Amino acid sequence: MREPNASPTPEPVPDPSLDAAVAPLEVAPDAGREWWRTAVVYQVVLRSFADGDGDGVGDVAGLRARLGHLAALGVDAVWVNPWYASPMVDAGYDVADYRALDPRYGELEDAEALVREAHALGLRVLLDVVPNHTSDQHAWFRAALAGDGAARARYLFRPGRGEHGELPPNDWESCFRGPAWTRTTTPDGEPGDWYLHLFAPEQPDLDWSNREVHEEMLDVLRFWFDRGVDGFRVDVAHGLVKAPGLPDAEGRDRRTEEHPGWDQDEVHDVWREWRALADSYDPPRVFVAEAWPARRAERLPLYLRPDELHTAFEFEPLHVAWRARPWRDVVDRSLAMAGLTGAPCAWVLTNHDVVRQATRYARSQWAEKGTNETERARWPDEVPDLALGRRRARAAVVLTASLPGVLYVYLGEELGLEEVEDLPAALRTDPIFARSGGTDPGREGSRVPLPWSGDAPPFGFSPPTRPDGSPSAPPHLPQPAGWAALSAQAQDGDPSSTLSLYRRLLALRREHLAGAGPMRWLPTPSPDVLALAREGTALQSWVNLGADPVALPAGARVLVASAPVEDGVLPGDAGAWVLVGG
């Protein structure tokens, strides 16, 4: 891909009178439509989006000042990763208070202003909710450790096995490596019971057999719904409920038997309660599930029944190789599942937990699919071809944006950012890095602060000075110097830039595909090419996942392309939307 080379244009200055200029809205715009079936949603990692106060950490003030960028991009909604009060052991997914913003991000009044301003721009607001576990600094857990029996019953404390209780209660492993149990110490200094944490030790799992846990989480949802929030992304939606007795997991066939800590039937009682609450609002609020059941084809549709969650992410695109047959299989499987449930597919190419697609596609694509761990394990041995990776990433969004359903765009994806692989170990705070003994670098490389403007870090991420006039702190993670060419300012106005490609795709998607029907595959001149059409529109999407150029249909008019199309020929690793006979 040719890097953006347009002359810099002035970056918009946030208007300090915005609060006074934007009137509060009772509901989001266009409330009567089931917007969540065809929306484009932008995922914001708040600490890395924009810094409003100069402390080097993104915040609500920074997001409010940059809402215009998202509106101009053409998205319909903004999903904000956890912004609650937290020790930040796991980037805010360790929540200490679900009803308060972390002070680094702002105050509750800032959150309410954000919702009003987003609605005024036609943007809905989704938050993250983390119901499987809390922080170990949550008032409930602190009371539990202090001996409060009622608080203790809200978590999963168990005596250990062995002669003196020195062994964990079962053999479960943490998703972040190591055992899923930590032993407590009694007030008199003696070893005590163990508590369950399917993630980090600082993230104790709640006991969802306790009715108080249900009522508390329902009240948390009401708290934010009453402030105009339009819905939630549900973290670990296949978690929460554990098998009775907490049996060992050893010996279970992962192809046919779920781990006893995941995907238990009783979790659907929770989602029916939540859906009833969401439907009680006018307009109804919505949920998107992060759900990873082992038997996905059989079990995921259960989460998407009409009285449960509205949508669930399609995670296979996060790991599928840049090859035509694996991609076609992914699309076919996902659409078949959508046909069973009636819920739309929710397409994602990257998120805060995986390696950015510009880097994934920059290395060899021989395996049909991989994992986060296998992808990061390639870093020391295989140098990425980032020009090739960006070219493929641009073509990939041409494909996913044309598919039926919901499209998610991740922080900086629209700028073509790559994974930052050379972050200093001292700055890697991801529990995966620590609990793997440093063998897995973790996820920070996909969470580096965005470049907005200028020729050097912090690239407009932070203001020049803090409110007291002192210089702003450097960003919490360092930005590569090469990102000057990828800043929003550098790409704005350059028709060949990735930012311009995304703006054009999303505008055409709204114009041609918002009301389009089901898709069908079209015949192509090469097995490396995927082409599809949608019912009710003359638009076709062509994506060449091979290296050799191919001819587009005769007479096709190119509306948008990820790489230059000359004489009706689509080059390798490129995609285009064309009008045929219309």
C-alpha cells in the first residue's frame, strides 16, 4: 500500500462550549429501528483513544473531543471498553465499582455528557459489562476477606484438598496461565480457604448461584440504562455459572464436553432476566455477547434465542488465514448459524485481545487458522512485511463490510495501524505477560495510543500542556515514530489512505447495503477470488486473496477499491465494490 502523503491539514480544536450547545436527549436517534442488526460499531479502548488532560492516559474528555472523527468515519455506535473504577490489573476488566468512572477517565458527569453529545451526533453508546468476576479491591471481596459471611457467599471460596488443605480445590487452570485458585490467609496469619479466579488472581469469580449477585448486576444495568446508554457488550457471556460441585476438568473431551467452569445451562436464566430488563426500556436496550462455547455451532445459538442476547461476535475472522477457501468457510458457517437464530452476524477483524490484522496478514498464511498465542509466538522468527499486511487488511474490510449483519471497527483500524511488537518489558502490564513468565508478550501491542496529528510522538494524542500549565506526560505506551504517516491528520484528504477507504466503504455500505437482503456467492475466474452479491442491490463485492490479478465483470463500474484498479483488472491482495448492470 502506498503510504499517505497528503499535506497536513489543521486538526479540529475541541469546542469548550460543547456542553452548552448540545441539549440532552431522552433516547438515541432513530429509536424505532432495530439499528443493531446492520450497524457499524467502533470499539474504543479509552486509555488509548485520546488524552484530554495531559496525563498520558486517554479519558472521556479526549473521547468527547474526538467524537467528530467517529461521526465523519460513518459509524453508528461507539463501544467503550470498561471505564469503571479499577486497579487496572487487566485494563479495567477488574472492576472495583461498577457505578463510578475510574478517576483517570473522568467523573460520572463526564460520562453523562458523552452520552448526550454522542446521541446529538447520531451515535449510540455501548459500554462493557463484566459480570463473571470483580476486582479483588471491590467492596464485596474486601469484606469477604475480612470475614463477612454474606460477602463471602457472593464468591467461590472452597477448602483446599490434601491433608492440610494445601492443594487447590480442583484442577482448573486460569485463562491467563497457572492455577485458577489462590489461597487466602486468615486474620491470624494461618493459611485459609481458596478462591476461584478463571482469570487473574486479582479477578475473583462471583458465585451466580447467589441471588444477591443477580440483583446487583441488574441494578448496575439499570444505573447505566437510566443514563441513556444504549446497550452493553457482555464480557465472558459463556461464563458466570459453574458446574455443581466444581468437578475436575481433567479427562474431558474438549470436542464434546464443555469445561465445568464454562457454558453451563443455567447461565441462560441470567440472560433471560437481562433481556427482560432491556426490553422494558423505550427504546429497548441491546446486548452483544463475547461467548466462546467449546461446541460453538451447537451451543452459541442458545445465547441468541429471542428472549436472550441480541448478537454475538463472529470470532473466526480474528484468526483465519488470508486464503480464499478458509475465509469462505468462515462466512458460510457464520451465516448458517445466523439462519438458525435470526440474530445478525457481528463481524470483527481485530479487537483489544488479538494481534492487529495488518500484522497478522504480514506473515506467512500457510495455516488455515491460528490463535493469539501461536500468532505472537511467530514474532521472533518471522519478520513481517507490513506493506503486504496493510494491503491485505484493506482488502479484508472490503469483504467484511459487504457481509450481512453488524460490522465492528477497532481502535485505529481505520488508520491501518500495525501491532507494536517491540514494547519494553517494563511497560507490559498484561497479566498474560506476567503469568507466562514473559514468554508471551501479551496484548499491549494492539493497545498503543492513536496518532492524531503532527510529525512526532505523542502525535496529538495528548495536549501540549496539562491544565496547570506543566508539560503533558508521555503516552502510557510509546508510539512508533513511523506512525507520523499514519496519523488521522496525514490521512485526511488523501484519497489513497486507509482512512479515506474506510470512510468511503461505510458511506457506500449505508447507501447500498443497509436494506439489502441475503448474500450469494458468485462464480469467479480464480479459486483465490471471492465474490458476492446481496439481494436487492446491484452492488457486488470482489476480493482477490491471491497474488495474480483477475478481471472484474465486463462493464462493472468500480465504486471503491482497496488498491488501484486499471482496465477492469483487480490486482492481487485487493478488493473492490462494483456496480454491475445498475
